[in-house]
Amino acid sequence: MKENSVAAKLTALRAAKGATQEEVAKTLGVSNKTVSKWENGKSFPDLSMLSGLAQYYKVSIDALLDPADAAKDPKELTKNEFNGLHRHEIALKIFETVKNRFPAVYSAVDAAPDGQADLSNAIPPQTDEGRRYQVTLPELFDFAVCSDDVNFAVVQLQNRKNFAWLLDEKKRSRMAELFGFLADVDSLKILSFIHSRACSDNFTVEYMSKNTGVCAKKTSEILEKCTEFGVCSKMTAHLKTGTVAVYESFGDGLLLSMLSIAYERMCGQENYSYNFNEGCKMIGGKKA
């Protein structure tokens, strides 16, 4: 039976790795009893857990399955895994698979004894092949691009309020403030330098102005906006020569993501390696 074959392989792989059932369970976020059932053949790990187990033992998913399943078309195996599931259940299972394939950053950091985790396996590598794909369904948009210019992935789903905030005047006004800020060339100069490795985590208006070529008055205004938008924090340093404002920033991934998406929309290419488009209708859908 497939269960017994996989059970034997899981037991052998764990023994070869020198790990305990408790360690395997902790890594995958399940109970010791669950791991024990897998290895005793009393239950079978689902697709998301198979992905996590394959990564943990550094083998392919096919290597965990019996020869009969390994010889099957991967598309057929995936189809069988999701047969009979509701759309919501399918989405949750997909997310669980991705979570196990690319471990959460916080989990990796928590597991590191010195707080300095090696996240090389959690981050998809950047390639020179310009890999891109787009999957668009009425209730789901999934896009990824890997190129010299940008390297990101985005998933957008329907929400319970059907994007009603788009028609909220106050919220639109707040969003317009950020868009206006990002449209300013001097703002982009400063944001570019803040996110570069050359920039100190702590800086003054004078330091930022000198390194970006933006005049001190405009730099001060932009840094105040950065503080308002959460890109920076601000404190006052008391020196013998008087007081000076000191800003601190470790970067803002959300802003970089917005800029990357804007770049991709206006300057990117359309030659997707994979493209599936049914139309995107995320507004006005039924409530989940």
C-alpha cells in the first residue's frame, strides 16, 4: 500500500537525518502524534505536508511516494489532491503548500540560536532567464516576475467588502497623498538612497541631502513625510552645538513593492513564460 511505502521512507529518512519525531513535528507545525501516524502508516500526509517533508529531508516529493505514484503525471496527482474541495478549501490548501515550501521568515529567525537565520532556502533565487507568469481568475490574481530589474510575487484575492474603500473619499484622499509623494523625483531619490546598502540606518537631514543632491529644505520636508508614512522614525539628539533631528529607517518593503509593481506595469515586458487569463472581477463578488 502507498501508506506503508511512504511510512517506511519517512522513518528511514528521519533515522538517516538523526532527527526525532518531535523535531520533525515542530518544523512542520504539527503534533508528535501526527508524525507518528505517518510513520506507522495509520494516516497519510496531504500535499502541503508532503511538500514540507520533502524540503525537510531534502528530497523530491516523488521520492516520498511509491513507484506507481511517482510514475504518474504530476498534473493528475495534483488534480486528484483537490478533487471535491470547495474553492475556499482549495485556496487554503494552496497557501499551506506554499508555506511549507518556503518557510515563514519569522519561524526561521526564531529557530536560529543567535537570531541570524540563513534564509537562502526560503527566498526564490533570482535568475537571468526573465521568468514571468500571470494567472488571472475572477476571484484570484497571482503574478510573479524574476528579472534583473524586479524580483517579486503578488497574490490578490477578493475581500469581504469588495474593495468598497475605493469609493471612500477620506481613504482615497489618504492614498492620493502617498501616490503624490511617490511621484516626486526628489522623494524617489531619497527613498532610493534609504533602501541602498550605502545608507546608514541613522541619518540627519544634512547627511541625506549631501548623499542625494536634494536641497536641505526639500530633504527635511521629504523626511518628515517619510516619518508620517512610517518609512522612518524620528528622534532628537542633544549636542553641545544644539539639538538636531536624527532619523532612523531600516527600509520599507511595502513601498518598494508598490514601486516595483508600478515599474512592472509601465516599463515591464509582456512575454510571460506562463499566462492564464479568465478576466479579473474582484469587485462585486459574493461575500465569502
